[in-house]
Amino acid sequence: MFISISLLVRYLGESGYGIWVLVFSFSQWGLYFDFGVSNVLKSKIPELLTKKDFEKINGYISESVKLTLIISILLLLLGSVLIYSLNLTSIFNIKLDSEFTQFLFLINGIFFCLNFVLSINKSLFIGILNPKIAELSATITQILFLLIVCIFYFALDHLSLPLRLVLISVANGLSATLINGFYFYSFFRKKSYALSVFAPINKVISKDIFKNGMQFMIIQTFMVVIFFSDPYFIASYSSPEEVSIFDVINKLYQLPLLVITSGLASFWPFFSQKFHEKDFEWFRDIFKKFERIFLLITIALLFFTVIAKYILQFWIGKGISDSIGMSVLFLMTLAILSRVYFTFYANFFNGINKLKSQIIVMGVTALIKIPLTVYLLKNGYGLNGIFLQLFIFMLLWALFFRVESSIVLNKHAK
């Protein structure tokens, strides 16, 4: 990921990379609008595995794929309407032809819809307590994309910016489609699970998926606002160049964050399984181990921040790195640490399917964040203000869910 971003910044330029971030982020929003189907699988499959109800597991898998397919088609139709009805170049200060901008958004939207269905393989592997496969598929996708970007960078550097943006969009989309398609096929070829896409919809199972999934859907909607809306506000009140700086900072910390959160995500199905087995001593032991591990994570991330400026200069050159101060990096570190702490306990509540507190807390945060972000950008607080508010939100979340997890565990252990 680090190398691909470095090449992308150099290949597309600061402004071009900012445009790519806006377009790519727009398509990624849809991943959070699957009505919680993928998250239901992560919790439901471990529960049914405990009961050894394989017939019902097949039912949930088949209905989830059907629902995801229907949702992807609806999202493509809705996205197309938005793309061709909004003046995207004006809204996001994009200095490209309006028709080309719409075409670029549409390409990414089509690839998104394909992977919206195929990427359900990750939830399936996590659900059967094999999260390493999900992590492996994501890694291979990144490597394949990097190889293609390398070819573009060294062999097709003479092309215009619009053509470069199209090539990067197709490369990114094809990489994800090929790898997700392979692992989607592999899940059903190697595992004793059956997929019945053309069978009539099972209303009982579909209703249960929607009932549980809607809570995840609400949480995911709030998460989109909290974690993914900033580039659009920055573009509207600043410029695509400022979006580039924001994205570089995020990507700088994304590698350690992804490594940590991927490890934490693997606990989700085990939380579900152990909760239904009523093994509460296991929870207490895991919570204590996490607290000790978190101390090591804190030390590692602080050291990472100390050397971050040197990494940036080597990674993307002096242009963007010189405009990034240590104060921004330090605030980002605090926000990441708080997010890691919160994520562990959020996975606990996701696994045991107790989501009301998350809905309330994230809903209040989302309502506060939008006007606060606009205020901060309008009044010149810039990226320091953006990352400071993120840190405060994450810290409050971390403290709240740590306390609530102890309350819930003590209540059920009696």
C-alpha cells in the first residue's frame, strides 16, 4: 500500500491524486450500505456452528448473497442518477471536463457494485472462524494493484491526466474483482457449503437478516459520516490539493491501523461463539491480555510518529511532506490509538449482537460532526482541527464502551 500510494502521488500529481481520492472514496461509501448483511454473517455463522446447524448456515449464506446482489443493482441505479444529476466538478472543485468526471465516477461505481457482491467472501471466511483468508485476499489485491501501477508509472507516464485517472480506476477495479471472484469461488469449492442463488427467497431468513442487519446498517451509516465525509468537506471549503495532504496522512497510518484492526476483527466471531457457550472467564482473560497488548501498541505508534517525517520524505517526496507538521501527526496518533481501543470493545458488542449503545453514541457523534467540521474549516483550523475533533470523539467512545463492556459481562456472568 505504501509503495502504491507513493507511485500514485507521483504518477497523478498532487491535484490528480486528490481527484482520485474523491472518486474512489465516493464508490467506497456504498460498502457501508449493505443493510448490515455482511456483519450479520460474522455473528450468525459462528452461532450456528456452535449448534452444528449447517442447513441453516447454507440458508443464511444464500439469502445474504441474493440480498447483496439486489442491493448492488439498486446502488448502481441510485449512484448513476446522482452522478448525472449533480454538478460534481463544481461541488468538489475538480478542474476537469464535467462529462469526463461523470464517466470517471461511473467506472468506479460499476466496479464497486461487482465487488460489493464478490467481497462477501471475506465475511464468509470470518464467519467460519478463518479470518486469515480474508486478510490474505486483501493483501493479494493490494500487491496486484501495486504491480499494475508500477507498469503504468514506468511505461505510460506520457499520458494525459484524464487517461491516467481512467487507467488507475480500471486497474483498481479489475484487481479487486479478480481476487474477490477467486476467493468467492474458492469458498464454495473447498468448503461444504451450498449456494442457491436462483431458489425462491426465504422470507423467514431474509427477515431475520434485515432485522439484525438494520442495526448494523445504522451504525455503518453513522461511520460513513464520521470517518469518510472529511475529504468532501475539505474539497468544498479548500481544494483537492488539501485533500491529497489529508489522504496521505490517513494512508501513512492506515498500514499500522489495518494490521491492528484486522487482528482485532478476528475476535468478532470468537466473541459470538464464546458468548453463546457462556464462557465468561475466556472474556475476562482476553480483556486483560488486550490491555497489556494495547500498551505495546501505544509505544510502537508513538515511535512510528517520531520517525513519520522521515518516512514521508522517502515515501512521497518533500513536496507534500514539508506541508505536514508534527502537531497534525501527533493528533492523528492519539486518534488512532483511541480508535484501536474502541474497536476492540466494539467487536465485543458486535459479536454478542448488542448494538443499541453504538447506535446512540455514533448517532450523536454524526450529528455533531457535520456542523463542527464545517465550522472548523470555515474558520481556518484546517487539518489540525479535523484530527483534533476525531481524537476527542474516539477517546470518548473508547472510555464509554470499555466501561459498558464490563457492566454487560458482569451482568451475564451472574
